[in-house]
Amino acid sequence: MVVCASTCGRAGTATDVTIFSACMGADALEGNSMKSENGLSKVPEVTLTFWVIKIAATTLGETGGDAVSMTLNWGYAFSSAMFIGIFAMAVAAQIAARSFHPFLYWAVIIATTTAGTTMADFADRSLGVGYPGGSLILLTLLMASLGIWYWRAGSISVDTVASPRIEMFYWAAILFSQTLGTALGDWMADSNGLGYERGALVFAAGLVVVAAAYFYTKVSRTLLFWSAFILTRPLGATVGDFLDKPVANGGLAFGRFYASAILAALIVACIVFLPQRAGKHPESTQEI
């Protein structure tokens, strides 16, 4: 399940280039929609609930993507094209929305994780690109997207997601980070021989380090956010594989559709019963 340059060039180009092209010309849109209603963000406040749903969503992306491409045998190329189309429609609805809608926001997140899963499989199994090269290319693309965002807006903090232009940068960075996380998870679990359980523990330990830095250091909160956002994806990928892979291969053999249904129910329950608020926009930000 590894993503590479060819994957981004074939499966992701239409979406990614469209996003970046739109970003460069989105200033016209900002005149009509400079801020969402009531000065609130259209993305959720980053709380413990946010991270719980994020991990569940990334795990669902793994099991759901595999269910379509492998269990239904639709193939990696067709599945990737389908999920990219779903992502394009979902992100268009999200950007057009005037306020924060939890179900819509998380639908876009899930679309990025399923697309990342099938594109990674297409690259690794159909194109034969290795894990290290794909991960390096995706890291470069992520850094480039964040760099362009910073150059255009002066910040890459999620607190500044207050206009269509910035929101396009936000979703482009998320798409790259989710796909990078998939590649890292597969590289760690498969190539390095750690397996799904130990691979998940490695990424969970990384999240603990990030959390400790948040509470006990003055490291940039923006840097810590994106670090945690990237790490939750390979954690979800390894947990998803652990749930649905056969016992002989180190998994629990839940079945992809059964595991996906459980995760979807968990996400819906979290959205319904756990409080989520839209983030607030500061008038200016001091963070990168």
C-alpha cells in the first residue's frame, strides 16, 4: 500500500492540481466569503474528541479502501479514481458551506484516507514502486504544499482557515499527509518486519512524544498539530490491517466490511454524543 510520484501523477493529479490551481486564483472568492458565519472556523476545535475521531476515521479509510479494492475486487486503479471523485465532491461541498458541519467535515477526512489507501496499493502492487521512495516523494509534496500555503498566507495554523483560499491549502495538505501516513504505516509494518501490532505501537509512541511536547514544552503548536496529524494516519493503517488481516498473517480476521461497519458506527456515535465546536479565528496569528 505505498504511494509514489506516479500515483500522485496519475491518480491524484486531477484533484491535487485542481486544488492548487484554484488556490492561486481563490482571492476572488474571498471577497464574497472572507469568514464563515459568526467568525467561526469551518473546521473543528482541536480537542481530545478530534483526535479520537481522527484515528477512527483513518482506520476506517484503511479497512474501507481495502474492502472496495480487494474484497469487492474492483481493483486499485478504479477504486482510486472513485475515491478521488468522492473526495472532490465532498471537499467542494465543504468549501461551499457557510459554517462548520461535523458530518460533512469528517466525510471529507474519510474520503482522503480511503483515497490514500487505494492509491498507495495501486502504486505498490500495480506500479511496483518501493516504500522508501514513495514516502520520500510524499513528504516532499507535503512540505511543498505547506510551504506554498505559508508563502501565500503567512501561516499554516489551522486557526487561520477562514477563507476558501486557505481552506483549499488546508485540504491539499491533509490529502498529502494522509497519503504519506499510509506509505509510512506500510513501510514500517511490512518492510521493517515489525508487523501490525508493533508497528501500531511505534506510531502510538510517537503520538505520546508529541503530546508530551504539547504539555511540557513551548514547541510550536502548529508544528505539533501537523506532526500528530501525520502520525495518526500510519497508526490507523496498521490498526486497520491488524483488524482485518487473517490470523495467520498476524491479524484478527474481523473482515473488512465488518471492521468498517464497527468503525463507522463509532465515528457516528462520537459525532453525535461527544461535543465538537467550530474553532475560532484569531484576528492575527503569531505561529507558523
